[in-house]
Amino acid sequence: MHALLVEDDDRMAQALITALAQRGHTVRRAGRALDALRWVHEAEFVLLDLGLPDLDGLELLRRLRTVCDAPLIVVTARCEERDIVQGLRAGADDYVVKPFRMNELMARIDTVRRRTGAAAPRADGADRGGCPVHTGDVEIDIAGRTVTVAGADVRLTRREFDVLAFLAARPGEVHSREEILDRIWGDAFLAASRSLDVHVAGIRAKTGRAELVRTVRGFGYQLGSPAVGTDGRGRR
């Protein structure tokens, strides 16, 4: 697989390039945001440091997500909860804080690559005959990977759509946090993180339907039945 490594620190970059090469990956390194935007189209996955000299890493992440849907892991020294939440909301598939153990990072890369693309939800959607799922005025087209609310397109990140599609594939079932994390992220132990909560909050905010994903307290989530308010956006 071909990786794009966006890292301005020479020692860190060399360590990552060596580790990736030992696992059979080819790597192109970008030390600046401009180079990352130029080369991201050829990448099959991306490792992104947020501390870049020419552009804030979160802003670069948002720009990369407008032109590239490749699996992306943030690898950074920024460890504040606000930074982690912003990174996940901006479209990162995982967030790793420096210093890290190299074997753990390699395992996370393998997991993200296996789980990106919502293969599992789309397989479930095939069981439904490929028909879009409707709840309230929300339409979820699992096969087409689109969401509309009151006829208007809603743009979700890949991971947000993966979560919503997984719930929509079996709308009558309640799914535990561990099941969702294992199926979508490939790691049930991410229950200790806020990744799932952040993506559920993103779905609710972007669709304007807080009830679209129903929380089952102490257990997990279920596809909900959002009510339509008088303003047509579900607000009362």
C-alpha cells in the first residue's frame, strides 16, 4: 500500500518510513501542507501530524477531506480532549498521540485500512435489497452512501455515515457500543474513548435531527424516528 506521511520532523519521519517500509508499504513524505495537498490523490492511506510549519494541521485535515477519502490517522503531540474531538469531527479515522509505541500504530493502521469504506454496513444493506431506509423525513441510501433530510442532501464524514448505515441496516435492533466499535472501528476497546460519541453527535448536528440516533443509556445506540418540527428541520 502507498502511504502519504505528512510530518515535518525529520527523525520522526524517518522512524515512520522505516517501520512502514518493513511492513511492505511505500511512503511519500510531505513536510508541508502544500505538498500534502499536491500528493494526497495518489495515497492509499495518510498519516498526518498536526504541527506543520505552513498551515494548522486541523485546517489541512479539513481540506484533505474535501479531495480525498483515503483512510487517515492523525499522529500528533496534541493531547487535549478538544484537539482529539476536533480531529475526529474533521474526518480523521483514528487519532494517535505522541509518544506512541510503533507496533500499536502499525496495528491501528491495519485496523483502519480493514474497516474503512463501510464494507460491513453495505453488506447488511444488501440484505435489505438495496432499498433506501426511511425514518421520519430522513432517507439513508446505504448502497449509494447518501443521506437526505426533507429532500436536502446532508454531507457526513465517511465514519459518520458508517455508523449511521450500520444502525439503519437493522433499524429495529439496539446495538451495544462495543458491537458498533468492533464492527466499524475493528476495536471494541475503543469504548474507553470518545470516538463513537463524537461521530454520533456529528450525525445529529449535521442532519438537524437529534432523535435520528437514539441513545440507550448504559448500553448503546439504535436508529431513531425523528419528529419533524414546524420549521422543517426537526426543531421544536
